[in-house]
Amino acid sequence: MLLRNIQDLGERAQRSRIARSEIQQEVKQEVTQKVYSQRELHRLLKFTNRPIAMNTLKDVMVSMSELGVVFPKTSTNQYRLSMNDCYLVADYLGVEKYRDKELPAFVCILQNLKGGVGKSLGTNMLADALISLERYVLLQNRVLIIDLDPQGTSTQQLLPGYEISDSDLTSILAMASAGLSKEELLTHGIKSTSMNGIDILPCGTADGFLADDLDSEDICGNEKYFNLLRKRIIEPLRNDYDFILLDAGPHMDKVMKNCLAASNGIMIPIPPTFYNWDSTVRFVERLPVVIEDMVNDGFLLDDLHFIGAYTSKDISKKQQHDIDIYEGAVTEMYEIFGHQYVLKHSLPAEEAYERCTDSSATIFSIAKKDYTGSKDAYNRALTKATCWAQELVEMIMHYHKQV
């Protein structure tokens, strides 16, 4: 082949990528932001420290309107409240925010060395659940996703069409840069997303070329290489967020070891099929060796509170053979991880999750009316995802008290 042929190939690939990114941006713009009626806001308040009667809420909103607060209404004079409108009412009532606990951010990663098990999908769904599920909405959680995979799946989903500029700080570049201030991270690295309460530190292809050099003396200075993520990114930002979710690639490399060293909790998604199970168990077998090497090099395990697991991508409509495999996998997960560290609810293989991803959304952030597939499938997928997410969030919040 001629070099020109290969250059033409790259140019065609770039044009295709840009065109698809533009389509994804258009699709995302068509997804409407979630709105709440007054009755739905009343229900949200039931999950807080300030549950009030419906008539009291009506009086409160009238009082706020008299003070100059404008609440959107429909043509039939029904409230059409944004999440920020709900926050205003909650603040007026003195509803406690999660940040009032004054805890440093809890750092969690969904990780498996087997690709395609739903790590990025689960990470983005967990982030949306912390913001959107009704029992958490008025906690006003602040979530940061740190994308550490040069494939940039989370970056593409949350920032469709985003192009990294020369002045931008990406995740692995920030790890490799000593002396960054919090202001520099917030100004040049952290990006707001269309989802209220969720920010992201992006990752791009160029980060992949830096990863192998993270243990070099020029980059590390006096730091251990596995502490770069925690020391240079997480610690400066830890009081600005309630939850920090890490999304890394399926490699036991220097980036992954940084994730292990920075995490307060590790959850391993496991599809209950033979090859996925075998790869996962090999990963878990290897973990003690990797962590022991880090401990011998000065890593302290005090901040890691759990290593748990859940089944992912299992089939909703199971034949008896599938049921046997699933039940056997769950039993073995209990034996390996312990009952208290295995989620009872799975995150199944639902087409609805992938459809939502195509709209740069999740099942929690896309309204049923905007969903393009079967409404029955949407309802089923939402119910299962809600059970999974609530169990995981409650587990994280329980261990967060110990951080």
C-alpha cells in the first residue's frame, strides 16, 4: 500500500466519525429534560427530612411566587417544574442535601478485565440514578465521572461531538501533570454535562499514549505511580463532589492500578456465561497479587471498604438451561465475595438500555415519551434498573459513612 492510501483511509474515518457525532448531538437535543408536576414534587419530598402535606406545599409555592420566584406552568395552569425548580422549593423548606453530611466524595469503580460486560453502561446509569431516582432527587447529589478509558465511551455519551482542544486537561494528562491546582482542573478539565449534577473529566485517544509512561520518574517525581489519580485529581476535587465514579478500560495496567488505589469501593459486573465467568474469576484471582505488590510498595488499604459483584447482561426471558447457569453463578458469587457484597438485583441485557445510549441518555434520564421502542420494554427495563441502582446506591451510601 502507499502512504497516501492509508492517509485517505484515516481522512474518510474522520469524516464518518464527525458526521455520526453530529447526528448524535441532534438526537440528544431532541430528548427533553425531565419535568415534575406539583404532585410529583410532593412525592419527592416524602423521601426527605421535610415531608409536608399537599396543601402546605401549595401554600409554600404561592408564597415563593409572591417573593418573585417564577414556576413554569402549562396552558392548563398545571405546574411544569424543572429539577432546579424542585431544588428551589427544597431549599426554601430546608431539605437536607447529601453534601450537608460534609463527607469527602466516595470513589467507586465498576471494573472487570473482560470487555463488553457493561462497565461504562453501568457507570453512566449509576450516575443518572444518583441524580434522577425519586428518593435521591432532592439530595441534590454532585457526581463526577472520571473517564480513564482512551476509547472515551463515557465522554462520547455525556459530551456527544466534543472535541478535545490543546488547552483541555484530560484525565490521564492530568495524572501526568504535577502541581495542578483545583482551579486548573475545574477550568480546563472538568466539563458540565446536560444532566444537572453530573460533570465529567474526559478522556481521549491521546491519553492512551501517556498511560505506559505513568511510572516514569519525570511524571511521578516523589509520588508512587499508583497514587497519581488520587493525589493529583481526586484529592483536590474531593470536597466539590459527593460521588466520584471511575470508568477505566479492561486492562490491568498502570491506569487500572491507580483506580484500585483511589477507590473506596469496587464492584465487578459479571455476565453469567461460561467465558465471561471464567475471565472474571481469573481477574479476581489476580487481584490479591496486584494489590499485595502495591501494598509492598507503600499502598495503604485503609480506604478500600468493599469489593463486590453483581450479575450483568443476563437474559430476561430465560429457558431452564439459562436459569440453571444463572442460579449457579449467583451461588458461586456468594461463596467468592460474601453475601453482603453481592447485589441481589442484576442489571440484565435489555435492548432499552442500548437504545437510550444511542440518544446519549440512560433509562433514568430519558422520558417514556422520548423512548423510540416498545413502552412495555421501557417499563420492564426501568423497573429492573431501578431495583439494581437503588441497591447499589444504598450500599455505597452505607459505606460512605466510614470514609
